[in-house]
Amino acid sequence: MSTSEGRAAGRGDRARYTQLLDHAGRTTVALRAAPGGAAARPWGSGVLIAPGWVLTCAHVLAASDGRRRETGPDGVFGVTVDGRVVPARLAYDLSRPDPAAGPAAARADLALVHLLDPETDHPCAWLSDQPATLLEDAYIFRGHDASGAVTQGDGDAGTGHRGERVVRETGGVGDPQDGSCEPEPGGGRGARGRAAHGAPAGPRAPAPPDPFIAVRFGARDARGLQFGSDVRVSPGASGGPLLDCDRGEVVGIVKGRHQQDHVGLAVPVTALRGLGPEHLVAGAEGLGPDPYHALMSLHDRWHWAGQDLGRTAGPTWFDAQHMIMAGRGRLWGVQERLQALDLLARLPAPRDPLVVEAAVGEVLERGERPGAWLLRTWRDGHGALYQGSDPYTELRAFVHYLRIVAQLTADEVRDAPGDEAAAVRGQAARLAEFVQAKAVVLQPQDRRRIGPVRRRPRSVLVEFEPLFYDGGGQELFNWSVSEGYGQGQWLRVDVQESAGGVPFEQAREQVLRRLGGRLLRADGDAGPNARVRLEVAVPEGRWDTAAGQWEVAASTRRTARLRPVGPGRAVILRDQGRREQVDPAWLRRWQGLAAARELQALRIPPRPGAGARSGSAEAIWRLLETAGEGALPALCHTVADGSGRDAVGVALDTGFPAGLWPAHGHGEERDCDAGCEEFHRGVRELLQGSGGVARLPELVRQLRAKAAEAAEEGTHWARDLVLLYDDPEDPIPPLFTDRPQMSPR
């Protein structure tokens, strides 16, 4: 292709940018003195990025000598929006030092200006969610004053936050000396604008300069985005947007220019991720405790709302992007991005930026290695997934990431009460439905890959499965460990399965050697300072298992000390015989306990001697079957065998989901004594002040902790206290099966 043919092709491609450049021009504003004040030339430019919010450079709001601009009362100044000067005020200044961060902390030459008239209706530019590296086709824009003239202010004067010299120049943009600048699309004003429309050569009247300048090259370095043009960056451009036409996004905010050449510097819009409450200017109205998340949520939701089919407005920024991207064959296009970012904007901010980094690392399979860019919100994580991959791989990455975000968000409020938590669960469900719809085009192995994601566990379950008796009459077991996420969703993380099995004591020792590290990892996944619950499922005959007294490693050190698990975390016992099919009596009893205003201890007496054995068994059946909704069985005698074992079996068969007994209760050979009375009195007091069945695991933990430390008189009876707590709404999983153990929703 010849040079002339190449230029013709370039001009044809740029015709698609006309709509985009028009949107960028309408969202670029001029900053100036307060409305109604003395006439003065504008200070510089800015760009509208969310309803009522303008992004600019912090140095635009300082005069050439570095002092703050003269403003009206309460710091009010003017912003020219669509030919009107509206009142505004500086709200956030990112160039201000953060005392808590130290003198070496990086500061961005950015500021957020708040429009004070809530009735001001204006368009918003699209801020990129990904870092800019190379710019091949870009423009910078300058604001206009109220008369329509391009800003000629002195906002470029001063020194940038890193000490780059920003030199003020006067006059407009001249024609390139070498004549190589291509005509601007959209009928830009001035000599180049007329050339684009075939205006005759020869003498011409003076004309105002173009509102934008073409960028010839651009690249990112340690200082920010450097760019070059065929003409010098004209005055008043500081604070205006740097538009990447290839992506249809604002990627930077113009900071300044070099004095001797046509090279300028822009602050990447990703530097806005450093915005925090410490940057709020005294007396200004802010965006809350997480201003960056709030600002970008406003931005993304505004752009999605603009696609309402019933709107009467003209083409949107999205329409311009769609025109640019047409024919590129991307499976994750601007429509998918627009909807995904709107759904992410409706979610709460992540509890920790490291959660975003971990999600991106999991999707990109880079392990724990941190990425190159700071990620603070779910939106930032979305932008980090553009890796230049083939369309299918790119689609798979975005679907996988959004699946993780939906699950993490739902887990955060899984058990939280109230309308606010319910609304968050609803938004997470909407995102999950969006993911499900986009995943249908993935191959089956990829759909399976994005199913079981890392989630916030609520418990760790140890299961002992009885197999058979060996030649000596000893029962043998297999075992497994699972992480639980509520509502019967489990993920098996460790298993010991063999044809022969091992004795119970050996199986327990095998579990304990690994359980400490497993609990610590689950705690870390559950969140800061979390302690997940330990659940132990045992078969009949092992209901005396004192899991609360198990000793596990206190850290991941090879020589870590052992500590009892019960005082530090909730420990409950579950029946290994109850699984997926929920018995109606079990569910009814659970619902009755959950609804009961107060729980009552139901004392199960030991069965008398053998002569009355049959009649006593019937009495226990009647006692349990006719018990009230708030009744909870309590036994002081052993449940390992004899009448105690039978009584627990009857309680389970009649639907009781909870019960209390000591791991080392007395046998049938002796009657109840003062120790038994103390036990039953303590259980009554525990249940009377419990506040409901859901609080029992934590209350029993507190009792164990007091008993272990001997911190309170009369608590020693709780040292080996066993709490049966079998929630039918969260049944234990099937054992040793090839079926999926965790629902993808």
C-alpha cells in the first residue's frame, strides 16, 4: 500500500470516530471564576465523569504563583457546561499529602469538583477501567467558556506534583509546520477543519482554534502518560481528557506540556484509584467513606441507564463505542462490559482490595503473585482481565471473574438480617444470572471450571463413616473433611477412603494431624478475625465424642503447640445418619425451636433396672413425642451405650435437631448425684438466656472457654459439654460419591 493509500484508509477509519469525538467535546468543560463575577479568562479544563462531578488536575485550581484561585463565598467558582456557567466547589484534592501515609507517598495531580446545582443535566464521559500503555490514535480536549470560545486560560502554569515544569503559552493551536497532520473528523474548526470539508486554499479569515488536538503517539512511563502531537498543546488544556479512540475511552487527564517540543504529559485515570476520604476538602460535601467506589458506581450506573429503550435522547457514548468496535469479533464486547459494570456498581465495595487481587489471580492462574496495577474495586478487577487474549479466552476470563464476585458478595451477607442484606443478596443473584446466561457459549469443561470457586466457608465438617467390623469385633471407619457454605453446600477438601478402613481412634488421630492447618486456612478465607465452626458427624455409638476437647496445631509451624479447639471456636456434633432427605419431623422440630420465644431443657431420666426396661422405653418415647416446641433434650448419663444411647436415638427419630449432654456421663450402675443436679441447673440457665437456638453454638463455646480457664464459679460441668446441633436446612453432604458436592448457585 502506498503512503497516500494508507492515509486515505486512515481517514476512512477515523470517520467512525465522529460520534465519539462529539461526545468527548460535550463532556469537556472549562473552569473559571464564580458565576456573576468579574469577567476573566478560564483557568483550565475538566471532564464530566458522573452526575454532578468533574475530574480535573489539582494544579488548575492554583494560580501561576501556586496560590489558590480567588473564588466566591465558600470557595464557589464556575464551570462552563454546554455554554452555561454553573456554580461548583472543590470537593477532593488528591495532590494533598496524607499525613498517615508519610512524606514519600505518591500523590496524583487530580481533583474532583462538585457541581452545586442538582438540577444541572449533563452528559458524562466514559472512564477506562484498564490501564493505558500505548496510544496509537488519541485526542486531547479543551473546555469552552460561556461565549463558546475555546479556553485560553493560564491553568497550565505552575509546577506538577512531581516537579515537571508546566509552561504557560498564549495563542491558539497553529498549523503543523510540516503539513503532515491529517484532517480532524467531525468538522473541527480552524484551518484543519475547513480542509477536511474541502475549503479552498488561499487567504482566510482568522478562526478560533480547534477544540481538540490529535495525538501522534503516547506511552506510559513512571511519570504518567507521555504523548506527542504535531502541534503544541495549547493553553487551557490542563485538566481536559485524553481520549483513546481505539478503545473509545478517556484514559488520562492532561497535566502539562514541555516548553520546547510538542510533547505533553497526562495523569492516567487509574490514578483516581488512590481517592480516599482523607482527600476531602474541609467543608465540602463528600461521597461517603469509600468515595472512589461511590464515584465509579455513579459513573457506571449513569451509562447503563442511558441505554433505556424508552429514552428520547440521541446516541450515547456506548453507541459510539459500539460503532468503533464493530467487526472486531470480540465475544466480550462493549455491551457485555456495560451491563457487567452496572451490575458490579450495584454491589457493595469489596471488604479488602486483596480480595479483588485474589479473584483476578485465580482467573488468570497466576497464583498469589500480585498484579502490576493497584486494584481497589470489582470494576478495577474487570479492567485487569484485558490480556490481549483470543476472544474465547477473554470471554471465559470475564465470566469466571464475575462468577467469583457474585459468590463472594453473597457469602458476605449470607446470614445477615435486614432489608439491606437482602437487597445485596438480590443483586448478587442478578449478577449470577447474568454470568449463567453468558456462560452458555462456553465449552462444558470451562463451565465446570468456573463452577466451584473459592468462597467464604462458615464451617469445617469432619465425617466418620462406619464400614464393618473386623475379625476381632472392632468397628472400622473412613473419614473426610469438607468446607461448608450453608444451605447444604459443601466442598470436600480432604478424604481418607480405603476398602478396609481403620479403627475410630486411629481415624481420629489421622484427622487431628491435619485439622489444625485446615481450620486456619478456612479462617483466613472466611475473613479477618473469623473463626469458622467445627462440625463433627459421627454414627450411633459415637455420640460421646468430645470434639470440643480435641487438641489441634495452633499454627502452621512444623513444631506448633497443640491447643484444645473448643474454647476458641464453636464445636457441634452432628448425626452421621441424617443426610440429604430431610425427615418431616426433623424439619418441624427445627422450625419449632427456631420460632420458640424461650428454650426449655427437657431432662431425660436414666432408665431403671432391667425389670422395667420395656415400660421405661415407652415412657421416653411419650416424653419426647409430646414435648413442646421449645424443648431441648438434656441427658446427664452416658450416651455411648445403654439407655443413654437409646434415648438419643429416640430423640433423633422423633425429629429433635439439638441436645446437650456431657461426654463422660455416668453409667446405669449409679444413680444421679449432686454433679448431675449441677449439670441440669447449668443447662436450664444456659437455655433460659440463650435468645434462640441459633445462638447455642456460640454460647456453649463461651461456657467451654470459662470452664477451661476456671474463670467463673460453677462452670466446670461444661468442660466436656457436647452440643448436638443438626440443622435440617444445612444437611451434611453425601459421603464418598462422584456427584458434585457444591451447587454452582
